[in-house]
Amino acid sequence: MTRGVRQKRILLVRDGDYCFHVYQLAAFLKRNGCDADVLHTYDAEPEPLYRDLIIKTVELGINCYLVKPSVSLIEQKLVSLASRLHVISKLHVIRPGKIRAARKAVARRAYDFIIALDPPSLFLACKAFPRKLHKIINFSLEVDDETSVVFRRSRFGRSLRYFERSVQAKLHALMIQDRFRAHVLLRNCVRPHRVRTICYPVAMSDTDHGQAGIALPARGETSGRRQISILFFGAIWSRELLDELDAVSRRLGQDQVLVILTGRGSVRPAGTSNERLIISTEPIPFEAVNERIASADIGLALYPEQTSNNSRCVAFSSEKIARYAQCGIPFIAFQNEDYEFLKIETGCCELVQAYAEIPRAVDTIVKNYDTYRRGMRVAFERFYSLENSGAQLLKDISGRPNP
């Protein structure tokens, strides 16, 4: 427990999906003596996995204010009309009724800090607490900019990004995964030299989901296995990605197999006759994710939109990499400066420039498996252990006097 943090009251604000980061951050703050609440606004009922995270959050003794606003038909029509006429953009995503409901939900609580997770939540927090901008921390999970398809195609998303850029210097701080992503976000912000930055990599704790930690494979264990498992864990967002993974599996060695574990994404993979490709689309409960990852030998951390800064700079923002590190699984990723930094510092991964290079990278790791595994241990302790990586956040919170 960090000295001086106990009396701090912190509100986490999240609009949309109740993602894992909300639960994890709330639990981390609670463990370190903070009085943490969660304000979650949404339009549709949470999916089962997210609903489970809400239950787990409440079980920790954390107040969760769940806000699904009821808005009059007249207001709905006026907002929709203004949106179609391009009179408004941000208020189409965070409607006035949601702002009023959010403000009312926590009206009787006073907070030392308000942490908003991503631009819609940041806009909501700024509008719900307009006189407390100096208490708001912008927790950036994504850095979509002009290089991103999402940014170019969504007028509403762009408007929220523009708002983020204009208001960031007025806030208490920017909380972001690493200096690489901070550079991407801040170069478009107003008065970037005025912005305090808190580095907070996506990391894992041994206490997450009740885990006591995952035991690493025994030394040299892979050398005696009949089959070496290469794992792709995550969403399949395009048919091209699935085709590339299928092609990779066909180039693997005779004792190697590619396993795809995916329960989300726009593409639903079907069965395959390829014996070196195993596909599972069955949803995995959060508490079982590490067990499935730990059964693999090598992980893949591949994000197909490499022209996007948000997809390129993911060495310290990817949950799958943090989980690979926690489980001691070396991984393969596309070459980029943040991955190159990680590889130089720890030796935990191999980098490629194209899918066709993956089989050779697999062989390189297999031949020196213990070395890469030791590198992954170093990476976890230095970058992906939540207790270590969260130290800057706790220091910042404890160092600010109550207004």
C-alpha cells in the first residue's frame, strides 16, 4: 500500500463497453488505499463478459454507478436532427440526457481526481464536471489520428479527438501507455508542453481475476514436445488477416501448429481441413484467459493496419502482450520502434516485417527458447507487472494536495 494515497477519492468514468481496463484500474486503486468509484454510462445492456466484470468490481466493495439515461422522444428527435444537419457531432455520441444523468448519479460525492477512459468518456467528464477540469486525468487507451481508418471514416470520432486535443492542456494529466504513443497523441494537442504525462503501460497483476500467477514452463520443456503451439489470441477483423494466418500455418515446421483463439471481430472463422491450423471461436471467461495462453509455446501479436499509428505502437498498450509476459510466453510482432526498444531491453521477442517471415522467427525462438523465456520474465517485471508499472500513477495521485 502506498503511503499518502489512502484518503484520495477517485472516480473512473467510462462510456460504452465496461472494458477490462476499468475493472483492473479500479481494483488496483482499491488495493493501494484509494476510495475508488466507477461511473459507467451506456446505451445498450452489457455483454455477458462485461456484465461479469461489473459484478467482480462490485464484489471488491467499489461503488459502480450504472447510468442508462431515459430521454424524452422530443430530445431524441432534436439531437438526431441536429446531428444530420451537422450542427452537432460530439453530442450525438454523448447526448445531453446522458450528461445530466451522469452528473446526478454522483452529485453527492466529491473527488480528488476523475479518470476518464478514452475520448467519449473524457467529453462526458468535462461536460458533467466543467469546473473540475484540473482534476480530470485523460486515460488514453487508443491513439486514433489521421493515419487511422476509424478517424477518417467517423465524423463523430474525429470530433471527439479534436475535443481531446483542444482540452488536454487544461486537464490534470494525460495517462498513456508509453512515450511512443504519447508522442503520437501530443503532437496534435494544443500547448503540448503544458501537458503532464503519466506512463501507465497495459500490465497484469497476479491478483487479476483471482489468479495466483501462472507457472512458467519447465526449462527446455519445449524440446521434448511432439508439437509446438503458436498462438494467435484476439479478434479477427478481416478476411485478409485470416487468410494470412492460414498461409503462415502451412509454412510451419512439421512439429508446429498455429492455434487461433478468437471470440470477437467482424469475421467468424469456419472450420478448416488444414491440420496445422486450429481455430476456436468459443468465448473464454476472463478468469480462464491466462490458462489458455499459458498452454502455448509462442504468441503472435499481429495488428494488420500497420499504416495506423494506433496499430503500430502497441508494444506497451496490448493486453495480449501483457498476458504473454505474465505467462512467460515469448512472442512475434511486426517490426516497429517500440518493439525494437522492448527487444533490445529484454530479448523477449522476435520481430518480422511480413507474415511470410513468421515461420523463420518461430524456428529462431524454438532454438533458443530458454533465452527468450528469461527475456519475457525480465519484460514482465520491468514493464508488464501492474504493481511496478502503476507506481508513477500512485506517486502522482499521492503528491497532489486536496483542493
